[in-house]
Amino acid sequence: MIFFLSVCVREWQDDVVFDISDSSVSVLDVLSKNVKLSPGSLPNSIENISICSSFNAHVLPNSVKTMTVDCHNQEFLPGLFPHSLESLTLYMYDNPLMEHSLPHNLKSLHLGTYHAEPHRVDIGNLPRSLETIQFHYSFAEQIENIPILSQFQRLTTLIGCHFEWIGSLPPSVTTLRFTTCYLNSEYIKPGAIPSTITDLDFGGMRYFNLQPGSIPSSVSKLSLGYFEHSLEPGVIPIGVIYLDLSHAARDFSAESIPNTVESLKYLNYSYSEESKFLGILSLPSIKKLFFYADIKISIFPPYLESLKLSGNGVPLLYSSLPPTLKKLSLNKILFVKDTLNETPNQPKRLLMKVGQSYFNNSTLEDLPLSVEIIKIHLNIELRRFNKSTTFIGYNREYPISGGFIKSTYNLRDLIYDKEFDKCVNNDKISTIIK
């Protein structure tokens, strides 16, 4: 018995039989198109598999729950997928989905494609057990028999929905993301979007307009997508907690944001809208904030707990941060400690996230003592030692320690030498499993 929990097969010789039945692999990622699966070649321990080579029916064990298929010549016939399958990501090429080709217990389906006009999909060929459906935007005009969608009584999440489908949604849907579609600047009428929706994302929708009542009062999580008109007071309903204005129009004011909003994301303000934007930053309800900073900002919501800033090198003054702040994430922002002593009006304990190049120009020594944990890039974590200027370095994914880091120069050497990047190498797994 060979024990590997996760295996990635990048290369495989065409004349070598692939058989890992005598193993305890639970996650298998097959990147080689030379791998040919046969009945009994996989162990019953496999729960997650990704494959880009074609396979036949009845070769996958009934232990598989999650699967990704990306194969150009794969045919989708009944019996191809195991009955145990719960989540499927399927990239469509030239072969259509046939009736009963998907298991009747499937809960999540993501249909992807690399084609501008993929093969048409009959919604009637999808199992009614689905709870989540996600369509690539290229499927916007390629879905047939949309009225049958109302029969999917377990469906709670629909990603990639055309606005024309809105009348066919079952009442079970609570999460909705629109695909690429155009409304010619028409207003979305009150009541058009079902009142069962709690998570609404306008996604790729363009040239649409909103009025009070367009967004149902049931929505607590809202992304306005590419909304391009003035955002009038009352359009965003009271009750919205999470608000994403990343790509929305610039013309709005603090009065447009209800006092229930606790999380705000905004990346599109200009100098001309600075006064309005600063008004939004003073809203007391906001606890989580993410925005792009073109200018130095010194005003933040008084009860802010999490701040994520991107910019072009503008400074962020430590003295401007509220005492409630717990998490700080910086991208191309210069963090400046402008006070010598800690005061009650400043953060007590900070977790700071930065990119791997942050300490090329900044230093550990200049950080406030309230910064107790620093997460760098994907895997490096530094923890302050006994409230001193010394940190202990870790790799969060593997038990690799950088030891005591007493200076910025020490940290730069460890990053440059890739001391934190040590990991298990499974690239040659084909020479281990035979």
C-alpha cells in the first residue's frame, strides 16, 4: 500500500499502464493526456479528481464527489459519471450534454468553455437535484428551454443568468449573478427581481438603470457591476450589509449609502469626487473597507475593523487609523509610523498583509508595536516575539521556520534565498506510482 493523499500527474508515458488502485490517494490531478483510465485502476479512496484526457463510462469509483473535466473529445453518455458525484466543473467543446448524462444526485454544476459560441445546452438535460448552477458568460445566448428552469426546486445559486430568464427562476434561488447582457439603459422595474434574492450581483450586465425598488429589500449582499448612471438615494435598499461598487459610476454621495452597510468596496473614484468619497469614509456603520487610493487618506470610519488599500505609493499615516482596526492589507501603499508612542486612539493589535516586495523599501523596525502578525504574499508569516522588534518566521503551508528575524536585512535574505518556499515536490510522482 502506497500512501499519498494528493497526487498530481504531469507526465505519463503512453505505453505505461496507469494503475494506482493499491494506494490511498484522495485527490488526483491528471494533467497528462496520455493517462488512460480503466475499470479498477483507481482506488475507492478518491474523492476529488481533475482530468484532461478522455475516459469511458463506469471507470470512476463511487467514492468520487468532486470532479473537473477538461477534455476536447470527451463524449457525455449515460453512466460516464459516478452516482456519488456532487460537484462537477465541465468544460464544453464540440460534444453536447445528452439526456441522463449527468448523475441524478448532482448538487453543483459549473459549465465552462473556451469558445465564443459553445455548443447549445438544453436546460432540460440537467438534473433537478442541482443546488448551484454556474454558466460561463459565453453561454448567455446558448441555453435552451429556459422555462424548465422553474422546475429546479432545490436551486439556490445561479451564476451567469441572463436577465431574460428572470421570470423562470424558481422561488428557491437566493444568490443571483447576471451574465453579459444589455438593457439599452432601460430601468429595471420594481418587482422584476424576485424578493427571495439575498445575494445579488449585476455581474456583466451593461447599460441598465435602477430606481428605488429595482433592488428588492431582501438583498443583504449587493454588487452593482457596471452600473453607469447616478446612484440616487433609495436605490440601494436599507438592509444591504455588503456593498461592492468596484466598477460602478462615480456619481454618488454618502446619502446614497444606507446606514446598514458594514462592508464597502470601491475602486473607481476620481479627484473631482474626493469630497463625496471622504463623506462616505466617515460613515460609522462601515467595519470593512477596500478601495484604491490615488491620494493620501486621513479619514476612516470610526469603527473600522478591516482595511484593504491599493494605490500608487501614497502614504498611509498610522495616526489616522481608528483604534478598532484589526486587519490591514496594503498593496503599493507606504505605511508611515508618524507617532513615537502608542496612544489609546490607535490600533491595539494588528494583523498586516503585504506583498513580497513590500520590505524592499520598508523596514520591520519602522512598524508600530501593535503590528503583531505579518502575512507576506502566499505563505510567509511573521509573528512578533514578546512585544520586541524581533519576529519569528514561518511557512504557513509546510513546517519550515525561518527562525528569529532580528532585522529587515535578515528578512530580505530569507525571502531572496526562498527559505520559506521549501515544500514537497510531487512532479515526478509517475516514477513512484507504477
